Amino acid sequence: DAKTTQPTSMDCAEGRAANLPCNHSTISGNEYVYWYRQIHSQGPQYIIHGLKNNETNEMASLIITEDRKSSTLILPHATLRDTAVYYCIVRVAGNQFYFGTGTSLTVIP
Amino acid sequence: GAVVSQHPSRVICKSGTSVKIECRSLDFQATTMFWYRQFPKQSLMLMATSNEGSKATYEQGVEKDKFLINHASLTLSTLTVTSAHPEDSSFYICSALKEGGGELFFGEGSRLTVL
């Protein structure tokens, strides 16, 4: 079962930073947090993942709180092509990835 | 990034027939692959974990005799939907776990329509 909760939907103005929150209060010490996004009728696209430290790549930044009970995905300059459903996932000990309901992000021109 | 390929992308079949979907990791070896299904406007639901050279592990409520999974090599896993019925119509998505880096890469999905 998914160990994450996310807001159902969010809007963001084009060019602004999109901050997507995720709660994972029952996460265990060795479980990673992953973020994926899915555009309609396509397979999910990997964005970023982390364990304890903040992570950054060419797509986004991942901020994980010190107690690891929540995290935030940051898209620094949202574009219209970033409109998608964003999933925050905890990778459990058996390597399974259980998807929650995700956040539907709409980037507004 | 790494590429996972699924085939076919769309398939229409008659009720009672069986359908095979292939999932290949094109540029890395995957000991572990996963199969998901997704209904319209819903999230992805994990069906089973496929491990190369061993039996798949099915999630609770998923019929192993109906959804046959074979992971015969480090780059190929197949899902066979046996005796398909209209309620099996769905979007089936596979994924492959890249060792070392820990990323899970997804295929583009296969849309099954059972008439």
C-alpha cells in the first residue's frame, strides 16, 4: 500500500516555481522517496529520488525534512509541458513501488 | 535516461482469448521488473513483482493463474492475460529496476481492449 499522501491538485503560473508537497510520516529509515510524473496515457517518467539529503538534477530539486516525514518536489521554472500528475512514492524494503493518488499539476499560461 | 520498451502499445482482442505483452529493458539488465495496471482517472496499481529466473510475486487480490508472468532473461518480462474478459480492459504498464542507481524506469504502456 502507498505510504504517501499528496494534495489532489495544484495550479502554478508559467515561469514560476512549482512546489509539490508530500507526506510520508510512516517512512522507515532505509526507505527512499521517489518522484515520478505521468502525462496522459503515457508511462510514468522518473524525476528524482533521495534518502535523507536534498537532491537536485536537471529536472527538479527534492527537499526532504530532517525527520523524513515529508518532502517537497520543486520545479524551478514551470512550463506548460510540466502539466501532469506527479506521484510521490516510498520505495519499500522489498523494492516495490506503490503509487498513491498523486497531485495533478496544471501550469497556467 | 534508460529505456524500457513495451509491445504491443495497443491490442484489441475477443473475449476468451489470451494476450501477451512484452516488456524489454533496452540498455540495462533488470533483475527485477514490475507490472502495473491503471484504470481511467485512477493511479497505477501494482500487480506483481517479476524476478529473473524465479516465480513472480503477486499482490493481494491479483489472480496468478489469470495474469501469467515470465521473466526468462535479464532484459525481458512478459505478461499474459489468459481468457481475457471485458473487465480486463485496462492500461498495463511495466517497469524495470536499474541496479546500482536505484531508478525504476517505466515502459510506455499497453492498452488492452477486450470486446
